[in-house]
Amino acid sequence: MKRSLYTLFALVTLLATGAKAQPMGDFPYPQIPHYIATQEAAMEWLTLHWWDNYDFSAAQQRYSPDTNKRGFMEFISSLYATTPKHSSESIENMMRRAAVSEEGYWYFLEMAEVVLYAPESQMRNDLLWEAFVRHAVGEESPLDEPSKERYRSLLELVRRNQQGTIATDFAYTLPDGSEGRLHDIEAPFVVIYFYNPGCSECTRTKEQIVASGYLEILHQRGLVEVLALHPDEDLTEWRRRLHEMPEEWIVAYDKGQNINNKGLYDLKAIPTIYLLDEEKRVLMKDPTIEEFLQVIERLLN
């Protein structure tokens, strides 16, 4: 996720002033205790207590939409300075407070979905979104059963191929009709690049990857294999554009469309990238192209 310079300045200001000053508007920031000595400890305290002074029972009446959005976005940004476990606890604490009002609960749950899960969001993050969905289906959630059922389905989907888990195996078909399987690809690292031919964003992403030269070098060193997979049924355009793909990539399609039909992978946006290790454990799930290239560059050293 990319934090804005404004947000970074805001968080540093909060830490430096003990959160007494409120330079960014009327969001009710908590006051960091003076006995907290380190910035790391201060950030952990801040994220856990971010919503202490916020009135969830009158979220939309008492605060402006700009204040609510700004407070939420800064909260999400601050979670990246803490551990995944602490981030989950902080979200749990927030949603527990939000549950006092079904209206306020829905307001922030829907905001979380737009920010952390929507395909067009540059801040999407399945690990953080999972924490919101987990609370939505839990006992403390004020949602009715039909609503919870939707979030149960979302939770099942978002947990698939999560960072740290073994990626789901699947079959792929090459242009000559021969088949292979993801788990049979032998390399210290495997990149899955889900794409559609003719998709402008897919073309832009591929061009950035190729222009960097990182994957080509790693492939030459025997360190990485790239599986570029077309998950949809229309093969006419796919075959017409095969010549545009790097020759060292494994370019294939999903013959039975099992990935989409069975929901094997959460392809809410195209292109989608996964980085796997030798055991096919997910190292990166749907990163931005900038985040992906930063990690791939480090593999060169």
C-alpha cells in the first residue's frame, strides 16, 4: 500500500505531539501516554486506541464524511507500522466498538471493503480485509444472518492462497495442447501472472516487468519461472497475441476454467500477480507492480 506524504506527515506529527494536536481536522485522536518511550511502542498503542474517543453511535451525524474517511485511511496506514497480529487486534478492537450501532458498523465495514478489497483500490490488502470480515461473521457482529452469509463466502474466498499458505494447485494448458500443473514447476521462485490479452492494464504491467529486466536475469540464473495464465474462455485473441509474451515465460490458459468456476483464486482484478517460493508457499498475493518489482529486485542480490 502506498501512503500519501500527507498521511506520513500526519502520523509523524501525532507521534511527536503525543496526539494532543489535531492538525488534520476534527477526528478525535487519542492522546499517547508520555511514558511510552519508543516510536514502535507508540505506534502500537496508537493503533490499538485509535478509536477510543470516537462516537460510533453517531458516526455519520457527529462527524463529516471527510473526517470519517480521513480518520479511517490514517488508521489503515498506521497498521503497516505494526505486526500482522497487532493489526488484527486493532481492527478487532475498532469493530467491537463500532458494533454499538448497526448503522455505524455498516458504514465502516463498507468503507473497508472499498479501500481494502475493491479491484480498483491501490490500497487493497487481503490480510487486513480478512480481519474485518472475520469480525463481520462473528458473535459480536450486529449483522443479520443473510448479511453474515455473504461475508462467510467472502471470508472463504479471501483466505484462499493467503500469504504464508501453500498456493492451490491447478492444471494449465499450453498453446500446443499439452498440459502441466503449477506444483510441478521446479524453481526456487514461481511467479503466477493472471492476465487477459488485450487488457490495457495487463499490457502496462507486462511492459513494466519486461523493462525492469529482473525476471529475465533471474530466469537465466535458474531462480525463477513465470507462469502467465489466461483464465477465461476466449482463446482467439489469446492465440493472436502469443508472440507478444516473453519467450522464457510459460504462457498457458485454463482449459476447464476451473480457476474461475471453482473459485480457486480470487481474481477480483486483472492482472493479478502471485509470488511463490520453491514449496509453492505464497510470498506475495496481488501486490502492486511497484511492490512486486521492489521484492524481485532484492532477489537479484
